[in-house]
Amino acid sequence: MPIKVRADLHTHTIYSDGKGEPRDVIINALDKGIRALAITDHDTFKGSLKALEFIRNNDLLSRGDFVFIVGNEVRTLNGDVLVLCSEYPGTDNVPKSIPELLDWVAENNCVAVPAHPYDVLRHGIGDRVRRYKWHAIEVFNAGGALPVFNWRAAKAARELGLPGLANSDAHVPDLVGIAHTVFEVDDLTVESVFKALLNNRVMTIAHYPGPKLIIRRLSWSIKRRIRN
């Protein structure tokens, strides 16, 4: 009997430009009813590896109601792509050319999803969503993408017949799950989540953060820029 689970597959931690530790992202996800989570720090799997360590130490997977997906938001030569993997591929040395990245993804049992593709302010890949074969498209990004950018991504996904994902793009743990995707899965495993994605058994829940959360996000962004 298929079950429906909420998934947020685009989040960040201190291992790139996020505020929280991986454990903070996981705890917030569980508190929000997110049962499939990916940490996708920029150009590194380190956040995911720390998350796996926390999950093992706290025996979270034995509960049977949570699945973690190893992720990385790769800054390609043409913009940002979410790489989601069934397990850690063993390296942060990921190709930056889109064709080479897609070959690498296939070789490592991963999926590739353009992140906020039409957001010209945040390294979207633009109409390259139409030039290459993707597994899905992020059609709603709650982390700062303007509505017109999300609308264009959703339009491209419809025209290409690709699954669409809604994600929080949370850089502050409180924002995890503010937008998410409902997956219809056979069981809570990475394989089942990927199967649901590839078969387009997904439904986006598009929601922007309210004023308080927007202020927290902007406050963190300003602090990080000053610190750097």
C-alpha cells in the first residue's frame, strides 16, 4: 500500500552557507513532519556525511518513518544543480560541466535536478533545462526565488513532462519544510523515493515564508556576508 511522505530535498548547513549544524536541520525537519530529507551544501557532501553520523548515533532510521538522502548543490559552469545520491559517492570532486556531471550522476546512482533554474539572481541554469535530460526540475524554491522565476520553472517542467519539486532551500533551520514535495512511495527508502520521483508520483506544496522567517533568513545572510 503506497504511503505519502513529505520531502524537502534542498537544504543547507554550516558546511556551506547555512546557519545550522546538520543535526539542527534534521531535528527541524522531523518537527515539521518532513520524513524525506536531503542536505545539499554547495559543492560538498560534508553536510550530508555529518548528518549520516548524527542519524547513526541516534538510531533514527530504525524508527522506520525517516529517510535521508545524500546531496550536494553543484555549482556547474552554467549554474546550480542538485545532485541527490542513494549513498555517498566517495568524493567531493564532482564534474562542473553539465554533460560530464550527468554522466557522473548516472555512474554513481544519483539523480540531477536543476535548482531554481530561472533565478537569474542566484545562478540558475536557465533554458539549459531544455537542452539536457534531467530527472526532475525544482519548480518552487522558497529560499528567495521570485514568483516569476518559479512560474517559469514550473512551465518548463510541464512542457518537458518532468516531475517538479518544491523545496525550502533553507539556509536557516527554521525554514526547513516551509515548501516541500509530497512523494507517494512504497516504503521509506532512498530507492523508493527515487522510484517515485522518476515515475512522477509527486505533488508540490508551494509556500513562501512569512515575515518573521524572511527576517531570520535575511539577518543570517547579512551576518554571514559581514563575517566573510
